[in-house]
Amino acid sequence: MQKKLYRIRQGRMIAGVCTGLAQYLDIDVNVVRLLAILLGCTGTGLIVYIAACILLPEA
């Protein structure tokens, strides 16, 4: 069975990217959010997050 990456509306804080990524990787959403915050402090992390908001479909 092949997994797909989606933005998930339930439990989201901003756009659901971290929630979807956490479910896809089967890890805690708080770990993903912490990594997103740390990477968001750099310009690259913020650009990747915005791109994921635009490109990932909603579940």
C-alpha cells in the first residue's frame, strides 16, 4: 500500500502541513512542528513551508 502526503485540516494550527507530514512519517506532530519552527528561522524553511501549503492537496 502506497502512502500519500496530504495537508490535514483536523488538528491543524496554520495550514495542516505539519499534521500531514507527521501522519505520513508516523511520528508525533509536536516533533514536526518543532522542526518546522527551527527551520522557519532560516529563510529556506519558511519558503519550503509556504511551497508545501500551495502544492500539497488537502485530505
